[in-house]
Amino acid sequence: MIGNAPFFVVGLLFLGGLTAIFIEKNLIKIAIAIGIISSAVNLFLVALGYRAGGTAPIHFLAGERTVMVLPTPQAMTLTAIVISLATTAFLLSLIMLVYRHYGTLDVDEIRRLRG
Amino acid sequence: MNWNDHLPALLLMIPLFGAFAAPLVCLLGKTMRNVLLVGLSFVTLLVALLLWKSVLAGGIAVYVMGGESFNLTLPSGMALPIRIIMEVDAFSAFMVVCGSIASFAGALFSTNYMEKFTGLGRFVSLYFLLTLGMLGMMITGDFFNFFIFIEIASIASFGLVAFWRDRPEAIEASLKYTLVSQVGSMIFLIAAGALYGKYNALNIAAIGSLLQFGVMEKIALVFIIGTLAMKCGSFPMHMWLPDAYAEAPSGVSCLLVAVSQASLYGLMRVCFSLYGVNLGGSFIPWMIISMGLASMFFGVTMAVVQHEIKRLIGYHSVSQVGYMLLGLGVGLLVLTDAHGMAEYGFTAMKGGIFHIFNYTMYKGLLFLAAGAIYYATGKRDLNEMGGLARRMPFTTAMFVIAAAAISGLPPFNGFVSKLLIYESVFAVHPALTVVALLTSVLTLASFVKVFQTAFLGPEKSVFTGVREVPSGMLFGMGVLTLAVLGATLFPSWTLSNLVEPAAKALVDQAGYIGAVMGGGL
């Protein structure tokens, strides 16, 4: 049960982020919610690769311990972090441009493309 | 060393090189930049054609990145492949050919179309990155790499949709696309992680060989289908698509059409090659079929009322994606039923796959023609246009060809693929054909409207100075017109050489898995 705790946290974070995207009106808060979702996914990947009592997955440094955590999810997480950094930066610059054009960050008022 | 073996890697290296060389080459001036954009797109197209030829001749091509040799998928003592593997079967090769034709046409078109604007170094860079992401999605054999290529393609397309950043609408469209797409790709990553957690593998073929259809797999499948259906613009998640297509520069819209097909490719790859015969029951196929029907019908009904030309064409994209979902969904429905497959399922899949080719070509052509109108007149709204046929005869001719093809008028290629879909889905349920026919009629109605208002009628005084667009744009449209006419004039050659191997490859799950796992299913 306690071993599954990280996955509950992942679920809570993910749902929290998703809810925030739907109910928040401010674009900056929506960008933060997307960041929370990315963090939840990264946590999910890292938690997948964890083995109880494992060491860092470096073969020559492991010493007498033979249990290692999985390296692949860590590599995946690093890549996913870089990607989410890029998209967050892009999203924030878009929000800046939106503010410049529309003078507001309220999603209900940014409605030129309809129908 | 045989060059043919390294084609999958070359296919990705060339646009990647172009993306990073672009800012440097642009310092050398306008001509060099255009040479880079068109030249490298053309080389990519050549490599794609060579790859397609070698796959047709020699079966599935696998390419291992970072291994001792290029085709060592399973190093000795390993039960699962550990390296990054590209896997190109006939369906991937077919998609790669479609995508690189669209990319080449868009590049040719953009040389003249974009020349009035600044920041073209970044434009060329992003254009190549988008091509790279699209081609990567089509040839990768690995889930996590698929995610990475989705993200490369997405980030490049966010930037390109917002390229005219002084237009509020462009920023809004890009923002909408970014929000939807970002949540979608995170959900895709969760699915990839879930499958990794269960099977300790990221390779599609390796997971496919081990797959047992349980709760975890159902969750992962739903997540993947939801994400990829969103990225290809299927009905309930389509709202970003007309905005993004309409606001992107036209050469990019043409490429974005091909990128959405790459997502459709991913959807089909997961359904057929990963789950395949394990896809218990008919729920998922029916879900895909009904998404297709809803996309077709609602897409076209929303398109009919539009009066901004690129937005109208964008809504037609939603409805055209429905045809492919319908055809391939019917194929998926009868995947385990050999009799049904031979009777009508395989025809439906051929129709769906042929429609992918046709759709990429004529939809790209329509976007380019709409861009040509915008370039020549500066107008986006149909109500302000009229009498352009006198001033722009070549654009008019190519627009007519594309419009006839998308409406499914015989003898154009759109008719052939639609006919294959009509006659085969009729066997599942006649109502499917009724919706498809109705959609086709409404498509025709809508394009008659566009043609009549934009090109026919009396000459307007504001358009007396309008001239035919420059040659680069005409050549860009010409490439796609040639592709449409080629598929129109030689339908049986296209069907037997281009489409049928792709359809066969898609249903051959054991072959796809065996190419990586060494025949051991």
C-alpha cells in the first residue's frame, strides 16, 4: 500500500492540474496547471523505475548493493523535463503576446476566433 | 556499405541538418536561403522515395541507432530490444512519401509567399523541424521516440502558427493549439509509461509481442487514442484545427495537413500493430467508426457556413479525416474475421489509405491556392472576392482540380478512394454509406460556393491591379496538382503499387513484430 503512495500523488496532481485548466480563467494560472500536469507525469515515470533499496544505476559504482533503480525512466524523465521547459517558455511568451494584443488574460474575453 | 540500409537515418538527418543550418545560411542572403529550403526538401523527398522503393523491394527496414551494426535489433542475451529502433514498413514508407511531397510543395510555395516578411531564418528552421517531427513520427518503432517526435512537431507548429505574431488571431489560434496539444501529449506520455511499467519495453514491436489485453492496456489504449485523435483533428477534439490551419502561413498549412496524418498514422499503428488481434471485442473499432462519422458530418456542416476561405478549408479537414477513420475503423472491426476481411474489410482499408494520399495532396493544394489568393488580393473573406478567374488563370485551374478531387467528382482521385469506402462500409451497415455520401454532397456544395464567389462573377474594380502569383508559388501548387492528376490518371497503378502494400503491411501484425523480435511471436 505504502509503495503505491507515489502513484496516488501522481493521480491527485494530474487531476488537480486538469481541473485547474477547466475552471481557471487566468491564462497564467492555466500555464501553471500545465506545469503541474507535466510534473505529475515526470513523477509517474520516476516512481515507475524505483526499486525499494536500490542504488543509482551506475554499474561500476554500485558496490556490494546489487539492486539498482531502472535507468530508462530517468532518461525519459530528463527528456520530458526539457520538453516541458521548452513548451512552458513558449506558452508564457504566447501569453505575453496575447496580453499585448488583447489587454487581458481572461480566457472568456479572448474570443476572436469563433464559429 | 550499402546506402539503402541507412536511408531511415538519412531521412531524419537531412531535415535536422537543415533546421540547424538555416540561421547560418540565412546570413548569406535570400537566394541561399531559398536554395537551402527547397534543395533540402527536395533531397528529403528523394530519400523518401528511395526508402519507399527499398521497402517495397526488400520488406520491412529496421534501423538501430547506436548499435554495433544497423540491423542488430536484439543483441545476444537480451530478451527485449534496448536501443532506439526505427522501423519502416510499407505503410510507414507510404506515409513518408505523402508527407515529404507535401513538405516539398510547401517549401517551394513559401519561397515567394514569405519573401515580404522578416524572421525567415527562424521560419526555415521551424519548417525543417516540423518536417523532421512529422517524418520521425512515421518511421519510429519506439513509443517514447514517438512522443519526442510529436513534441518536436508540436512545438515547431505552435511557432509556425503564430508566425504572424502581429495578428491577434494567430496568437490566439496558437495558444489554443498549445494548450490542447500539451495536455494531450502529457496523457500520451502517461500511456507510454504505463506500458513500460507493465512490459519493461518501449519498443512497439516488443510490447506487441507480449501484450495481454488487461485493465492497464485498456487505459493506455484509451489515452493513446484520445490523444492521437485530438492531434489528427477528429470530431469532439477538433476545435483547434480550423483556427490553426487558417492562421498559419499557407505553405505551413499544407505541411500541417501532412503532420495531422502522421498522428493518424500513429493511431493506426497502435491499433493494428500494437494491439491488433488482441483488441478484444468490437468496442474500439466502433468508437473509431463513430468518431469518423461524427467528424465527417459535423465538420462539413460547420464548413458550409464559413465565409473565410482558409477557415472553410480547415473545417473540411475535420470532415475528410472522418473518411480515413471510417475506412480504417471498418478494417479494424473485421481484423480477426478472415471472411469479412476478404469480402469488404480490406477494400475499406485500401480506401482509407488511398484517401490519406489523396487528402494530403488536394487539401495541401487547396490551402496553397487559398494562400495564393491572399497573396494576390490581400483578402481572406469570400464576400469580398469575385471575378478572380480572369486575373489568375493558373491558380483557378489548380483550385478547380483540387475542389473537384475533394468533392469526389469522377474521374478524380477523391472519387476513387471515396467509392472504395462507400462500397465496403455498406456491408457493415448502410447508414455508414449514407452519412459518407451526404458529407460528399455537402462538400461539393461548399466548394461550388467558394469557386463561384471567388473566381466567377463580374470583375471587381478593386482587383484590377491583381496579377497571377510568382512562379515559385505556381510550382509549389504544380507539384501537388501533378500528384493529384497522377493518382487520377493511373488509379490502378497507384492502388496496386502505393496503397495495397501499405494496407497489407498494416494488417500484418506478425510481420511488424517479427522484423524486430526476430520472427519469434
